[in-house]
Amino acid sequence: METCIRCGARWLKYLIEEPHYTRSGRWWRVPLTGADLPEIGMDNIRQYIEKQPWCFVGGSFFNSTGARKIAPIAIS
């Protein structure tokens, strides 16, 4: 979880990197509200992100430093 130092917005960021594959680094970032915190655990982070209406994605896998993605969101 991250908090923006400018506006105080909370974000959930999920990263995947497979060191044995070139350009495999990828991340997903979704806005997070205080009401969502009890719902999120280590076993359901992927499902939580995939059910959001939008997110930011980036990394070498996507050849991007960050772009907005509208649902459906699939973490692979």
C-alpha cells in the first residue's frame, strides 16, 4: 500500500517480476479507500484488483511507465 505525499490518496500496488524472463516486470495500481481495507488480505489481493472498474498498469512487460486501464482487469 502506498500513500500519495501530495494529496494523501491511498493506492494498492501489486508487482510481479520473473527474473528468469526478460521484460517480465509488471505492476497494477488501484485506488484504495478506508472501507476497502478490511476486505483485502494477502490471499485475495489479485481478486480485489481484478474486480475494480479501472487501474493503472505499467512495467517493462507492458512497455510503459504507467497507463490507465479500464475493466476488465486481468493479472497474469
